[in-house]
Amino acid sequence: MAEIKSIGLIELSSVAAGYLVQDIMLKAGSVHLMLARTICSGKYLIVVSGDVTSVQAALLAGAQQAGASLIERRQIARVHPTVLEAIAQAVEVDPAQLRSIGVVETFSAASIIEAADAAIKTANVTLLRVHLAMALGGKGFVVMAGDVSSVQAAVAAAAKAAGDDGMLVGKAVIPAPSPELFKDYL
């Protein structure tokens, strides 16, 4: 998968505002709509991609349209392609990769994407899953696997990315996890 130059994310407290903001964002810049959907708990998430300037323009226009409905907006440059694969749950896992598991949880869907990107760019880990908000009260989490030291480094980077914005809920590193813990991935 080719590198995406930039993605922009807007999280809103209103579904109705979400549709308006989505339209404004698509008209404001030459961007591609990657995702637009309702998320828990009654929120709306919009993700667009494109060149840095176009994504900036779309985010600015969207934030202005959102007004008080805006929860969060983020722009992430050069998103690692495996982040998008993990969001789509399109990751194949070799059981040997499950030597150590790391989990990072954030207060928002947008912040978990940035945290996952920081993790994969820091250490040699496999992103198993990036979960966006559904059935989590609007929170997000990323699950990664690799050797213990790599998972520790990736979890630390993800936690720092989320913590810098006050979005970190929790983190864990599990060396030698029980096979039953992640049997759905095998």
C-alpha cells in the first residue's frame, strides 16, 4: 500500500453537523473521503486524505462549520500504511508474532490513529487492530505484537503521542501472552 501524504480527522458531537461538515470538507480541498460514519456515543467521525495543504484547508473549513459540535481535529502526515490495514482489520498474524502484546487506549477515535502511527514508526511491531470508538463510548484502542523490547518501545511512543494531548486512558505490555488471549487473531 502506498504512503498517504496526509490524513485529516474531525470528530463531532452531532450526527447532523457531521453531514454538513463532511460536505464542507470535501468542497474545501482536493481530498479523498476515507471514512465518514457515526461512532459511539452519538458522535460522528470524518477522515479525509490528500496532500498536506488540501487536508489543512478541509480541516479548517470543517472546524469552522462545526462550531460548538467540534470535539477534536487532527492532521497526521505520512501515515504508515499498516495503520489503515489495522483499522480495516485486514492484518494476517503469524502466531509466532504473539511473543508480546501491547495495548494503548485513548479517549477519542482520532487520537488512537495518531498513537498507532507513532507506535509503528518507532519500533518493529505488527499492528493487529486499531479500533475506532464503536462499543467503547467513543474511545479507541490499538493492539500490537512483536518482541518484548519492540512492543515496550512502541507502547511508550503511542502513550506519549496520546498523553501529550491528554487523551491517554491506559496502556499495557503483556510478555508471553496466553494463546487464548488473542485466539481470534490466529
